[in-house]
Amino acid sequence: MKKELKKKPANQTKKPGSPSFPKETWYIFGIIIALTFIIYGNTISNDYALDDSYVINQNDFTQKGIDGIGDIFSKDFFSGRYEKYGKNENIVVGGRYRPLSVATFAIEQQLFKGNPHISHFINILLFAFTCIILFLVLESLFRSSKYKTWYLSLPFLSTLLFLAHPIHTEVVANIKGRDEIMSLLGSLLTMLMILKYLQNNKPKYLFYSFIFFFLGLMSKENTITFLAVIPLSVYFFTDTSLKKNLMSLIPIAFATLIFLVIRQSVLGANSGGEEKELMNNPFLGASFADKYATITYTLGLYIKLLFFPHPLTFDYYPYHIPIMKWTQWQVILSLLANAVLVVIAVMGFRKKSIFSYVILLYFITLSIASNVLFPIGVFMNERFVFASSIGFCIIVVYFFIHYLPRLIKDDKLNRSMIAAVILIIMLLYSGKTISRNQVWKDNKTLFSTDVVTSSNSVKSNSGLGELLYHEGEKVTDIGKRREILKESIKYLSKAVSIHPYYVNALILLANAHFEYNHSIDTTLMYYLRILKVSPKFQDVYTNLPVVMKELPDVNRRISIYEEIYSYNPNRSDVCYELGILYGKEKQDFQKAIFYLDKSISLNPSNGEAYNDLGMAWGMSGNLQKALENFQKAIGYKPNDKQFNYNLAITYQRLGDPQKAAYYFERAK
């Protein structure tokens, strides 16, 4: 392996009009593009799935098209999905600022009116371009190879393995994964520009590196890891001085500073703190030791999936991966495997060993999503090793190219063996990838498939339960509807058994029980559990009157509303219901007045509450108070028959027949 980037000799200067790349390179580009569409072409017919709702089809900003781009660049990544629900704060701890990929979705919405097939096509095209740039970067780094034949070169074969690896299906097949593709594309283009600068000293390449790095950062924060990857690559594969190596980083360091300032101004200072919801903090309740035992275990799973990418799942949420202990053999094995990799990396650093390089590349690019440095809101995800898998692909090809000839001395035979082995791996990878792409067809296919793999996870169980619930709502045949709701209840119950206070699953489970067999007690039990942990959860208050209307026991209704009041005493509607129940049903006018008065203080424009409060005061003998409240009720609804009648009766009891007659006449 040569340690320098050589300049092109003067006698090899291109003639005007000659192609930018040799003929073989154009062949490689064509093969990469063709294989990308062969392997991922079946995603074009897919619909939106999983996180696409956050950034595309249920994102208010994206749906505005070009008009929404201003909001996309000035707010949190999730704001367009949640802002209409009043959730203006950072949805996850630390916030997310990745506007560039979301802006592309807005443009596609403007041009193609929400066509997921166009978006899938663009993802494939961007991935193909990313693989081409990866090849060019590897070709710049590995300027010598065991075999001069282009189709057996390390850059070409490593790129093909990266292209076909099934662990990338989440990134390419899920449209939202474009942020990962654009981030890596920006990172690789930056590296290519810096390598070109170091080769020919043209400052324009540093300017290009600034642009590409900034665009990568605006796509996803992971790009920042290439601040370490790029100088590491220059150190390992060139003879560039340390000073020049570091000087070449100034433009991208400046791009990083600009990005961080923008990110901070958008997300604000309150982007830290401990997340209290299990689905955004899978280590919630775990001890410090157990947390890092689990993280160590996931680091081992990543290595396993790189070598043997099966089974794959979108769902690594609690508790598909359980909280682990340091005494478990899986954790110990992972710790040993990762420790060995660290030792190899350290020992080979000064010698510029390729093993050291790929290991450092792997750990650096994974670091930001590993949970080691800071929490990321999930145990792990396959997309988190999108860039890290480059190191794996390099070392697999390197192993066969450099070690197989030691076993097989015949040059022609070992060439054939290398080609055969890589072809077999490619066929296995491609078959798995093509098969996995079909799972990403739509949400129902994805959830119903991965709930088998991630059977002990809240995410897929609640997701499939929700899909079935909404499917049941649309079915008119009662028998079929009950059958679908029963299936929905099964999955939602499993989700709640794993996470007893997951409000998204609880509200669906409560409603499903009500729709399935009108189980009022079960429905109310789940409503109360929701309010215990989330007292302001609006869906409960919206649905509650419908359910309570079918509960005949007055004492039970009062008991439920009082429990709700204990969780959230600042709900005007709850206070109003308690006032009505105590006044009309229990004749307890003192409590009725208390709750109705509080209801009015929380919602002063409720004419009904003034009227009922007037009745409570009247029944308790305070006619003057009754009169005051009836007059206020009339002020909000002058033409209400009952309000006018009540006011007439009160004037009559107060001995004012003239006003009584006036309001009796109005009541008529």
C-alpha cells in the first residue's frame, strides 16, 4: 500500500475534450448504478412506511410544499408532525435538526403531490451516487492493489459489498432514511475534495469541501464524525505532514461551527435533560452498570449483523433488547470482541495497518449513535452502522485479496477463487436485501413481519395494534369488525404488558375494548391509567363523555371524575361534570357550587355553567346569587329558552313580577 497521493505526470495530461475518467471507471459507474436499481428497484412500488409519517405524509410543513421550507429550516425535525398537537418543545432529548432532507421531501410534495414512488426512486438514485463517490474515495486511498484487474480491485469489490449489504435496507427502503444517505454522501464528497486538494494543492477543493460538509451536516448530525475520519484516512494512506493534514480541516471545522450555531439557535438551550418516557429512553429505570452492560451487548449485535445480517428488524425498542447484566455471557463475549478490536487498532496505529484503520473508522462513525457518549433514545438501529459498514466491507475484501493467495499459489486459480467467493457473498447479500425490501412495502407489512422478530417490543406490537384498530373502524360488517378489533386488542395488550404506562397504546386499547364489546369498566381503567402519568392527555377528555354517558351508576361516575380531578384539577369540563352530578343527582349543592364555580374560573365564557351554578344557588336558598349567575348566563346566550325561564322564576321568587313577566315572555 503506497503512502502518498501522487500528482499526474506532465506527459499524462488529458487532452481537451477527453473524458474525466478512464474507460474502466465508466464501466464501474455503470455497474454500480445498474446493481443499485436491480437490488433496490422493488422498493419503487412501496408506499410510505414507519418514520415517513414524521417527515412526509403527516408533516404539516412538508405538505405545504415549497411554502413549508422556511418552517423546516427554522424548527425541530419533528415539529411539523407534532406542533399541531401543542408540542412545541423538543420531542426527544437533545432535539433533532436535519432540515435538508426534509426540504427535499417538501419539494417533491410540491412537484409530485405526495407520490411515494418518486421518493423511493430518488432514494435509490442518491444511494447509487453515494456508492460511486465511495468507490472514488477508496480508489484515491488504495492506489495499489494486489490485482491490477479493475474488477478484482479492493475499491470496486468493497463498494459492491457495501451496495448489497442487507443492513442498509432500512436506510434505502425507508424514504425517511434519505437523511442518512445525504449525510454520508456529503461526508464522502468532502473527503474526496480534501484528498484532491492534498494531491494538487488547488484551493478550490477546500471551498468545495466546506460546501459539501455543511450540506452533510444539514442532512444529519452524524456527518460530524468525519472531522476525525478524514484526517485519520489522510494519515493512514498518504505521507502528508501533520500540519498540512490539520490545515486542510479548517474549512470543514468552520462549516461545523456554523452548523452548531444554527442548530443551537433553532433548538434553543433547553435541549438537554433526562427523558421520562421509556420509548424515548430505553434505559429508564436501569442502573448505571446495567445500562452500560446493555450498550456493550448492542455493540456486539452490530458486529454480528455485519457478518450475518439476519434477522433484521426496524424495532430495537424496549424490550426487544432486554436490559442486560455484566454477568451474562453475551455481554462478556461482546466486551471481549470489542476489546480485541480496540487492541488491534491501537497496536497497528503507528504501523498504519489497514486493520487499525477500518476498526477506527468503524468505531468513530458509530460513536455518535452508540449511546456511549450520550443517550440517543433507542437501544440501537441498523441504520446507525450505515457509514460504519464501510470498514467492514473493506476488510472482508482485503482479507480475500491478500490472504487467499497464501493458500492458493496459482495466480489464475486464486483470481477465480476470489471472484467466486465475492460473487457468492454478493448473491447472498442481494437476495436478502431484495427480500427485505418487500417488508418495507407499507406499515402493515412491516409491523406484521417484524412483530414476529421483535415480539417482546412495545413498538411493533402497538404499531400493528393501531393499524388493526383503524382498519376495524372502516369495516361495516359487524362480525368482521369484531374479528379485527379482537386481533388489535391482542397486540395492544401485549404492548401494554411490556410498557404498562405507554399512553399511545393505552388510549387505543381503551377505545378498542369499548368498540369491541362496550366494556366500560375496562375502558375507564385504561383512561385513568393514562391520566395518572399524563394528566393533560387530551384524547381521554375528548372520549370520556361518550363512555361516561353509558355508565348508569351515579356514585361510580362521581368517583371516576373525582379521581380525574385529583390528577388534573384545572380542567373546566371535569369540574363542570362534577358540579352537575353533585347538584342534579346528589342534591349536594355545596359541592355543586364549589365545582361549578371552579369550572367558570377556568372557562369564564361557559354560559351553561353560569346557568347551572345559578340553579345550585337557587336550590340552596340564595336567590341573589342565583340571579347574578342567571344574568351572566343570559349575557352569553340571550336567546336561550331555559336561561330566560330560570331568570323569570328567580325574579318571581324575589317579588319582581314585571321583570318576571318580561323574561317569561322571552322564554316563550
